[in-house]
Amino acid sequence: MQDLDVKPWQWPEPYWRKRVNKVRAGKRLAPAWPSDKRCAFAISFDVDHETNELRDGGRSLGRMSWGQYGNRRGMPRILSLLRQHDVKASFYVPAVTAQLYPDEQRQVIDEGHEIGIHGWIHELNSILPADSERDLMLRSADMLQEITTVRPVGIRTPSWDFSDATLSIIREMGLLYDSSLMADDSCYELLEDGERTGVVEIPVEWIRDDAPYFMMNRFESLRPHISPDDVFKIFMREFDAAYEEGDIFQLTLHPHIIGYRSRIWIIEEIIRNAKAKGDVWFATHKEIAEHVGRSID
């Protein structure tokens, strides 16, 4: 859709309605969870590693080394913790990350976790021409399959960035779900231009993401502003509310952010608290999308 050459307050009503309806939340998908479980617990990791810096030109070797920490220390700690507690997770991996660390991705699959699409080099979808975005999404899926032998069925766009073309490409690829948007606490079906798509959205939120609390850039005003104990309390409040509502608790983390000695405990304590309830379903995003997708008419 071409933007009108006028200011937003000058848009005619049909135009701004079309803009709003480009990608929209449809039917809320909150069926009963399997085996009489009260709440679904979906933990995910965006395995960005060096691609955050590579996307911006790869000029900062310091920030590149920060990304490498995600592979050297973050991922081993995360996988060990998940193994210890028998929890399966979803990992969203840029294709360049997968090519840098193919053995890491094979280990993720071998240990029963899910790998999903997370762009080619952590590019921003909304600044790409539609044909370039399509090419990168298709190549990313092919590369992940080539490295792991498993074809991804879900996507989380890098930086949760969504263009006008993203959903149509998702549909063309036959993906089961997306996990990039924020229109609800519950899963929902995505609508495109008012049309039902059958694509499940497993919504994210910055509140349930480690990056806003812990990101650091010494050349900007971006500084960690909250302690790990307080982040844990926020995440736990989100979980407790999801449990009370009988809904889904979805969490987004990054190996190069959460994987430090003073932060990794946050994951373990949330898992311990959830397991203590006795009726929480720990599932990958794929498993949740398959389950709630059955309620799409």
C-alpha cells in the first residue's frame, strides 16, 4: 500500500482504516491446555550472537565479542539448565548465526528443542523491499533446514519488526505460527486486510524480554537500569497472572544477555516456581501453536 503524500491527520477514513487493518488480531485462541494443565509455559531464546552488530555493519569488534559470549558461555549454561529441569524451549536463530555455529544448532535439535526463523543477519524487515524480504526469509528457512535437517515451522522477526509484506510471505511459506506481535496476552489468529489467515500468533511483549532491562551501549544513553532481582519479580508477576487466568506465559531471552552468572538464575527460579504448581504445561512454541491452532474454525 502506497503512503499518501499527506500528513496522517489528513488521511481519509478509508485509508487509515486500511492501514490499521493490514495486520490485525483475530480470534483469541485460549482452549483448555492438554492433560488438564492450568497454564502453558513457553520459554524462548533469540540466538542473535554476532548478528546484532553485523546487521549494523560489523564495525564494533567489542560488540562482536559480546555476541560471541552468547555461544561460548550463554548457550552452554542455558542448555545445561534446560536439560537439568527437563524443559523444552524454542530457539530463534538468524541464518548467519547458524552458519557460524552449526554444531550449536544441531545440539539444540538433538536435545529436543525447537529452532525457528529469525531472519538472515538480524535485518529489519520494514526497511527491506518486499522481494528482498521474501528472498531472505526463504533462504533462512532453507539454511536452518540444511544445517539441522529440520524445517522450521515458526518465525520471530528480528527485533519484532514487521513490514506490510511479512504476513503474506509467512502465509506463502506455509508457516504454522509467528511470534513477533503484541495484540494480546493470549494466542490469537492473525488477520491480513480483514481476511482470516489460519496463522497462529504467540504474542511477545517487551515486559517479558530481558533486553530492555539489561542492554548496554557505552556510546549511548542505553544503560541497565534495573537489578536482576527486580527483573525476576516482574517475570514472576507475569507468570502468576497467566497462571491465575489459565493462560499462556511466554518469555523471550537472549543467550548473550541472560547467560551471565548473575542472571542465569532468573530462568532457573522461574522454572522452579512454575514446576512447584504441579499443573503447568511446559511446551515449545510449535507445540503450543499446534494445540491452539486446532480451535481455529
